[in-house]
Amino acid sequence: MITSYDKLPIGKYLEACEVSSDKTRDGIARTVGYISILADMSEDEVLQLSLDEFSKLARQTAFLVEDAKPVTVASSYKLGNWELEPVHDYRKMTAGQYIDFQALAKDPSGHLVDLLAVFLVPKGMKYGDGYDIEEVKTAIKDMLPVTAAMALQAFFLTSLRDSIRDSLISSEKALKCVRNPEKRKMLRAQIAELRRSLKNGDGFGLSTKLAKQPASTGTQSLK
């Protein structure tokens, strides 16, 4: 039974998010879903538990009421057979890596593992070269703790904003040299979009606080 965020893989966290957002489930049904995920049991197996056993496991999901404690980005992550190193400077990305990063960052909500796989590269290798990226994604989904994913998320957001800021500065400088009316119009629209992105803080949020206060039975009433 997983009883803390630092033991909760990002893949199981995403499964828990699906349970949390399922409007067809009431509080107890969501608790059944959580126990199933955290204890590696089928929901049918959870429903066969005695009330005492069920209540005990439900209480062990209490960590979901709290936010995860912040952690720092590690120099590398050992996930199964992979040792993955985060990219610490977006300016040193390959062109393909940067393009994938920009595309995924525009709509990251359903692509968190994909985005993490852009920034976590096997030690001694270049992005997408000499390894199976799908295997890396599987390792991230199955083994990277959600706390580590949150730390990486914060770092990636900083990188994204730095990238947007650099693009904005470059575009504003270029506008001064462009005389063609159509090109100036396009460049102004690009600058406006970049400014909007910086103002609105484009990026993705990963909140680990899925649950409200525990019900008196020890089950969780989830959002």
C-alpha cells in the first residue's frame, strides 16, 4: 500500500486524478478507486474486504488530504535500468527536443509523461538518439515519484518562461528592422501572443491535493 507522495509514481497519480474527476462516483466509490490504485488491488477485491480492513486502508490514503512536500531537482534519476538526467539549460537542447518541448508545453494537461521524457534524457545520450523513448516514458510513468515530477515541473515552467522572454526580446528587436507592412503585422501579432503568455503564466500545474477532509468513516470524500 502506497502511503506517501514520495512513493507514489506519476502514472498512479494520473490514474488517481481520473478517479477524482469522475463525476459518476460518490465519495465512497472514489475511495474504492483510490485504494485499488494505491494497494494494487482490483476494485472487486477492495469491495470484498471486511469493513475493518476497508476502513484501515481508507485511513492510509489520508496523505492525499495534504499537499506534497517540495523537493529539489536531482542531478539524475535512477528508474529501473535507466539513469535519466534532466536538461538544465533549454538553450542547450537539440532542435527536435526544443520543438517537442514547445508543442507539448502549449497543452500539457494530457501529456505530462511525454513532457517529462523531453527533459529527462538517458545519461550520455542525446534526445531521441540511441534509445527507445517509449521505454523511457514507461519508466517515468511507472517509477518516477510524483514529488520529483512536481520539482521538474517547476523547473520546466521556469525554462518555458525564459524561452518566451528570449523570443519576445528577439521579436521586438526584429520589429524595428522590418519595413514590410504584412510582416510587421504578423510580427506584432506574435509579440502580442508572447506578452500574453508571459502575463498569464502559460504552462501546466500539478497539484497533489486531491482530497477534501476525511469522512468520519475514514473514507475520503474527493473532489
